Amino acid sequence: PGQSGVEIRGLYSTAYGALAGRQYDRAQIAFTKASDLAPEFALTKWNLALLDESMGNIDRAKDNFARYQQLTSEQAAKDEAALHLSTLDAKRARYDEEMDEAEDIVADLFNRALKLSFNGSDKRSAVRAKRAQAKKNEQNKAKNRVGGFAIPFAYAQQQLGRASEHLQIALALFPLGAEANELMGLVFLQANDGRAATKGFDVVASQGLPVAFYAEMRG
């Protein structure tokens, strides 16, 4: 009630509008201001905890879930917060595992495609013949390449599919995880899906992180 209630409702409106517009940093700022205005209002702690969890910020999520447990009077709500608290570390570990797998796959694919020698295995001789053949028939087979990769289309498609599977698991754990969204955006670019890629890069940019990717523009 009162003036603080009016201000908090306005901040909630701002936060939900920011979430709809994929401006997650603005949503977090609005919820944080609401928390400062009414530190004992449990719902704000819950919203902050969920936002932190979705970004993979498990330390802050733990603090907010624990505070929510203290503030709420409903046992069911306390139990729900306890469930989140009990799974955060395991989710973080699994997220990191899936990210490692996806990063290895994509890094190897780009190493082969771009002839990189500083980022991964030194055993590149196995792909030299295929690369030479692909380069020789480059113009005739352009339609069978993904995102400019001078390697067989089927291989690139297979590897991007494998990476995508790992990233989908990572994003199921932390939907706003910056690392997973950046890499998934890169995968989408290789499939010429700019709209989907933009959504992923919006997540990265909204967390104050630089957006970096390789892409080839055509036409």
C-alpha cells in the first residue's frame, strides 16, 4: 500500500516489459530497485532469484532463494525455493559439461573451415585432401556449404547438429545463460536463421557482455 506500492507496481511493469523485449538487464535493475524499496516483500526476491537462476548466476540465485524462504509464510513456497536451492549446483555442473562439449565441436569445425592453427588440435592433415577438393569445386558446390564453410556440407551439418543438441540441454538448464546463447546464435547464423540468432545475441548483450561472431553476408 501507499506510495511505495505505487512505485513498486511501476517497477514491476517496467521489469515485465523489459523481459518481453529481451532486455534482461533492465528487468534486473527494475526488480532490484523494487527490492530496495520494500526489502521484506517476498515476491521480488523470488523474481530476482528466478532471473539469476535463468542466467546461471547461481550464487546470487542462492541468496535470493534463501531470503525468499525467510520472508514467505507459505510452506509450499518454502519447499519450492528449497527445491531450487538443492539443484542449483548440479545444474551448473551439467551446464558446464554441455558447454564444454558444444564448444569443442564448434571450435574444431571452425578450425577446419578457416584453417586455424592456434585453437585446438594440431592434427589437421586428415582434412587437407577434403579441404583442397572443396576449394577446387568451391563455386560449383557453394549451395552445399553451410555459412561459407569450405568443408563437406554433410559433415558441417552433422557437427552443427551435435553442437545444437548439447546447447539445447544447456539452455534447458539456464535459458538465459550467456555462453550457451552466444554459441547457439552462432549455430543459427550458419543455418542463415538471423532472427533466431538475434534472440540469442540479445541475451548476451543484455548482460553487458560483448557479442562476437563470424558470419558471411551474401547478396
